[in-house]
Amino acid sequence: MGGWFNKEINSVDDLKGLKMRIPGLGGEVLRRAGGTPVTLPGSEIFTSLQSGAIDATEWVGPYNDLAFGLHKAAKYYYSPGWHEPGTTLEGLVNRSALEKLPADLQSIVLNACQVVNNDMLAEYTARNNAALQTLVNEHQVDVRRLPDAVLRRLRELSDEVVAGIAGEDPLSRRVYESFTGFRTQVEAWHDISERAYLNVRGEVA
């Protein structure tokens, strides 16, 4: 999700001066859009949003957001989560230690990481939907989509930020080119597969 807001976002101008808890690259994008990124630990988000110390916050999605009770501290719940398009788990393994293992144990370690990531994605797909229904139906949360003009501007700024990082060193450039190349391929395929299927299902339902 894009996050919880106590101010309506109807145009790019509404981002100017917005105090939002959003770290990392997303925070830099917000700063370039005229907002003020604020870094806060999870334990301080609710009270900061409730007191007005911040105007908005991103956290995770409906499942975790409901558990945090963020619907009690903010008026509007915006989507999509433009700042984290592909959340994934991270497993760090010492390379030399891994390579000392027999081939079968190396395979077990790598496959275990993959399975946990896939299982978590499936779990969150299910639990986010259930939590979203609870937020809407039981707590009357006002779920809104960020305006197209706002999303276009955030995309432009996101491209600038990421491209800037890609130009800093060869490794970042390799990662950037690999990611953007794969994304282009996925978009082309999903336009006639996953996205097309979901659009048709929505039209005929």
C-alpha cells in the first residue's frame, strides 16, 4: 500500500510539505517531490501519526497495518505502494562457508531460502486480502488510489533516484541494467497474461 494519510492527496502539490514516515529511496523521492521524509522505528509510528508529528506513513500492507491499528490514527488509506514494488525476504550466507558444504547441502540451503520467500509471498497475498476486507467492512476505512498525475510524478522522480545510484559504480550499474531489463520483459508478458486475465475477470464478474 501507498500508506496512511491524514491529508488528502489530490495533486502533486499536496505532497509539498507533507511529513511522511518513509525511509530509504522512497524517502528521497518524496523529498524531491517537496515532502519531508521522516525516519521512525515501527514502535513510534502510531503515536506520531495520531499526534500530528507526521502527516502520513507507509508501513507494510493491510495485514501488518491492521495489527498496528493504523486505521485508528489516519483518515485515508492510499494505494498503490509505488515505493516498494517487489518486496522480498533476504537471506545472507557467508559465501566461503557455503562453498565448503557438499553440493547436496548447498542445494538444500539455496532451495530453503527460495521456498521460504515463496511461502511468505503466498501467505501475505492471502492475509492482506482478508485484512483489507476487515479494514473496509468493519472499520469503514477510506481506501483510495493515488491520482494518476501523482503516480506519474513519483515514477519520474523514482527513475531519477535509481538511475543516479546506478551511475555511482559498476556493480550498481550491473544490478540496475539487470533489473530494468527483466522488468521490461515481465511487463510485456504480463500485459497479455496476468494483467489481461485480471482485467477480463473484473469486466465479466
